[in-house]
Amino acid sequence: MKNELEILNQRITLLENWYLDRMYMQSAVRKWERIVAGEQGDRGTTDCPLCGKYYTPGVTWRCTGCPVYKTTLHPGCGATPYQDWKGHRATNTGRPLRWYEFYSRHLAKRELEFLRNLLIRQPMEGRASTG
């Protein structure tokens, strides 16, 4: 009986964590939808819902548990379209405004698509290992 109760508690914990991760992922998707629409800017870890949960300030890119990190195995959204976005925004401020905004929107759309695809295929982690 105790063993069955432990298994049930493990499954409940997995389901709760999976559900919370999906909520944070959906919030990240909504953030990037607003960026693509030109309704909001990006403040990096400051306004990222996933970073709000998983990023540990003071620790070099501590992203353990983040669905993006679990997919790419790169901290700080490495190996995602976000790196191109961040680099472009930091280095191309001298370009003509129309080109700059067009390319910024293109890069933001790539990040949005990446997050949407991640959300769609986010499995319920650990479900097979609980019996």
C-alpha cells in the first residue's frame, strides 16, 4: 500500500511540474507574440517567464530544469534563435531603421516559432519511469 501511495505521489508531482512548465512556456510564447506585434520589447532574463522560474542570478547561466535548456543543453538560451536576436539587437543599431526593424521582426518570429514548436512537443517528462 505504501509503495502504491509513493508511486501516486510521484505521478502527481510529475503532472504538477509538467503543467507549471507548460504555463511558463505559454507565457513565454505570449511574450514573443507581443514582441513580433511590436507591442513590447525584450528585457532578457528580466521579463522572461521561464527565466523567472529557472534562472538563478549570481550563478553563471544556471538554467537547470528550464524546458529550453532541457531541449538544447545550452544555458542562457544558447543554440536557439534568441542568440541571433540578442546579437542583432546589440550590434546593428546603426543600420537604417526600416531594415533594422524588418530584420528584428524576422528574428523575433524565429524565436516565437522555436518556442511554439517546443511547447507542442513538450513531453510529460518521466511518465514511463513511475511504473
